[in-house]
Amino acid sequence: MFLLGRHSSPWMILRERIMTCIQALSEAAFGEVDEFARVQGWQVRKRLWGRTYRDPRFDSLMACAACSGTGGECRNCGGSGRIGLLKDRARGCDGTSEGDGSS
Ligand SMILES: [Zn+2]
């Protein structure tokens, strides 16, 4: 927010009060959803009239090198055209999941 001094104009004071009210309304409207997003580990971008929520796990997706991201009948990506780095990292080198008892 802005710092108001002795020489602030009435318009600046009014603007500051309106912005404070809008911010309070925004927190009241989105507070519960913001908390849910934080618990999920999502990124929250706050704007004056809304929010943008993003799951950072989307950063772990990349195009499949075997099919150049085209998918189709690619066995490497299952036809999706993308590889999830987190999912592949959780798998062992032999393609089995860690801790699932299969080997
Ligand atoms: Zn592929």
C-alpha cells in the first residue's frame, strides 16, 4: 500500500481507503480458497480482482523425446506426448514404483 503523509491530497487518501476496502473484501472472498491452495502446495498469484492458482507439478511435464511430443502409439509416453518427470523419478530404473513391493 501507499504511505500517506501530511501533504497527501484528498484524492490520494480516498484512493488509499478504497484500495484498503477492496483488499479486505478480496481477502474475505478468497481467504478460504487461498488457504486450500497453500495446503495443496499450489502457487497463488493475487490480483486486485481475482486470483490465479497453479499447481507447480505442471513444471515437471516435458515433451516425450521418443515421439517428439506427438503421442500416437508411442510406448514411451503411452500416447500422451509428454513425460512426467516426478512420476518417472519415483519409479526405479527397472520401471517399478518405489515401495509398492513389485520387482
Ligand atoms: Zn511419446
